[in-house]
Amino acid sequence: MVTLDKIYHAAYVLKQVARRTELIYVDQVVTVSEDEIAAAILTLIEKQKLIAEGAGAVSVAATLFDRLPIEGKKVVCIISGGNIDVNILSRVITRGLVTAGRNAMLQIALEDKPGQLLGVSRIVSECGANVVSVHHERSDANMAVTSCFLMLGLETCDFEQIAEIREALTRAGFRIVN
């Protein structure tokens, strides 16, 4: 987001700030990450029911992630462009949910014996999260023959809940790989 007095030419260029030879007055230039843009797009969808492409949501990302000293000021973010492919939009939503701590992936090393999946599921449930995907892997060459990896996709409320789940699993003797 930039504060502008007078613009003759301006462009949003990902990963670089380009200078133009034409006259342009800029008070400040700030940058935001792709994850912050994804979070801004998700916020616009959820709270304002608006679809914006990445470049159109940059000003919202800059305000959401405190890139400018705006506290106590009246601020308007220009939101433009809805030219976003639905496949990209799906990925942006997923990334926004992960960035906000509302989706998580856990990989857990387990002993390959009855009841292990039940024990993990019970802990996740008691912590209030929802399991949305499960992958049980027995054939990884880097694990013992009597072991397996459990990969879980979770819907969570926030990073605190993810930490709570990790701590509860660790206390119960499960080894979280990532």
C-alpha cells in the first residue's frame, strides 16, 4: 500500500518494486508476503463477501499485518480486480486457512498395532479439532518394520488449539514428526 499525492503511472509487480521514469510521488512503499495476501483474500471473502485477485488485496494485507502506522486513523483500502482462477482461489483459501491456524497437517510416528489410530483420534476430538484427511503409511524405508506414519489433516480454530493438540499427543506418548 502506498500513500500517493499524484500518480501518472503505477504498477503492482510481484517480488520487485519497479521505478518508472514518469513523475510519481510516493510517501512510502511497504511489502507483504504471498501468505499475507492469501490471508487478506480469505478475510475479504469471509467478512465482506468479496473476491479480489492478489494484486487487488495487497492494501488489505498491508493493513491487516500492520505494515503502516494507521492506528486511530480513518483508512480506506482500494480493492480491485476479481480476475482470479478458481483453482488458484482454492489454493489461496487453503493457504489463508493454514496461515491463520485454521488448518493443520500433523505427521505422527506410531507403533503399527491396534488402537493407535483410536488413541490419536480421541485426543484430537477432545481438543475440539476436526479430522478432514487421514493417510496411514507403512512402507516408508526410513521406519522400523513395526512402525507407521499417520498423516492427519485437521480443521482447527487457531494456533493455540494446534499447540494444545501437539502437547496432548506428546503427553500421551505419541511422537510428532512435523
